[in-house]
Amino acid sequence: MSKNYINHWVLVLSLVIVGACSSKSTETENKEMSSTTKPLYKSQPFTSNSEFTGGIEGPAVDKDGILYVVNFGKEGTIGQVTPDGKASLFVNLPEGSTGNGIRFNSKGEMLIADYTGHNVLKVDMQTKEISVLAHHDDLNQPNDIAIMDNDIVFASDPDWKNSKGQIWRVGLDGEFVLLETDMGTTNGIEVSPDNKTLYVNESVQRTVWAYDLDEKGEISNKRLIHTFEDFGMDGMRVDVDGDLYVTRHGKGTVAKLSPEGELLKEIKMSGEKPSNIAFGGPDGKTAYVTLQDNGNIDSFLVEKPGRAFGK
């Protein structure tokens, strides 16, 4: 066998090996690219078994990436959903209590707006012990809650029958303080990333308001930042840039507003009755939306992490 012949086949074999490695490398790169370039703002079902009731609300994500949502299987419960969409029961609330909004404080404790018990409940995540953080008989209902970095809590308090509402604050002493009354049907409520603005929406009136907020939880300088022409609103959250994501109950969308109230975009959901929203996922850039018309949760990717991510 000649030396040239051997060299020829060594060259051919080398090209085959290089080609195979190159093909494998390209395949790996394509897989990595497909997992990191999913389209933004394109909603898809995260759960699909209708395991939550028509009162599905909450939601909130803990430091381990677990999503918590109210009314799993029946009213008066809290469900948990793993990052792969598997739902199960977390806790049963005390008799007479029904959850609505959920938030986590700086200690990692779960706070729940208990609208039938007129409470804000607190849950120890390790022992699952449930206690009353605050109670007041004069509330119509604590509907949704927001929380400052210093653990001062705000609660919306709608009077649906009369299309009116109020705002309350729960201080570090565990006492409810009435901040404003004679409003429209207060519902979604949120604190800006710098803790200097409180946002509140009125569902029936289709308005979004902003207040200046100081470190003691006092509000001032009320101003209207957006009015929708149709459909109502429910819960809302901000991202780290201060953009506000508002669930449009009845329209089946989530509206993204700038901190000043400019409508930036609307994201279509798989259901028509989104009730609330939270951010989670490995980088805080996954939005989870609860849907009351089918008892499921949608998710979509966003550009910036939610404000609560990593705290």
C-alpha cells in the first residue's frame, strides 16, 4: 500500500470526524438557543387540569421558585405549583377564612388577604402554622395586598355592591389604619421598586391611580395615570424598572403600563378572566397569570424581572 494512499484515507477520516463533531456542536448550540430565545410576551398554559376553583387568585412565588395560589380544589385552601407545573395542596386555611391576594414579607413568611375573615393572615412556611397578622371588623374585605421592603402592608378594600372602595395600611404593629375612603372599587394594589409610589386600580371605574409614598407608609399627591375605555381590572404587579402589569378581567389580556401610565402593550391570555399576576422562574422573568374562567394558570416571558424577585 502506497504512502499517498494511506495519507488520502487519513485525510478523509479526519474530515468525517470533524464534520460529525461540527454537526453535534451545531445541534447543541441550536438546542441552547431554542431554550433561551423563547418569544417574549407570548402566553401559554402553565397548568391545564383546572385544579383551582373559579376563585383562583394570589399568586406569589417564594425564594425556591414555588408558586402559591389560593383555592386549590375548594375554597379556603392554598395550593402550590412547582416550576414544571405540578399543583398540590399546601395548607387549609382556618374555618371561615378564604384567601385572595398573597405576598411574602422580608422574613419569607406568607401573607394572605383573608376576605371573608377580614384578616391578613401569616403563614410560617416551615411549620405551616397560620396566625392572624391583622384584623379589623370595618373592612368590606381585604382583597389584594402589597408590601414595602420594610414589611408595611397595604390592602385594597372594595365594596362591590355599591361600586366603592377604600385603602388600608397594616403597620409593623399589626394594626389596620384607614388611608382613604369614598373611592371606586379598589382592587389591584402595588408598590414601586423604590418604595416611593403606591399604585391602586378601581375595577368598575377602569382607572389606575398613583400616590407618593414615604417610608412610614403615608400616602399623598394622588394622581390619575391611566383610564381604560373598556373592561375591568384585577390584580397587578411591577417589574424592577417600575413598569406595571395589570390583569384585564373580562378582556383576557394583561396590560403593560409605564410608571407614568402609558400603555406599552397588551398580552393575550388563553382565558378571558385573568385575576392576578406574579413573577418568578429562574431569573424572575416569567409572569404567571391566574385565570378564573378555567381554574388554570398561564405564563409568559418578559424582559425584566419582577420587583419581588430575589428579595
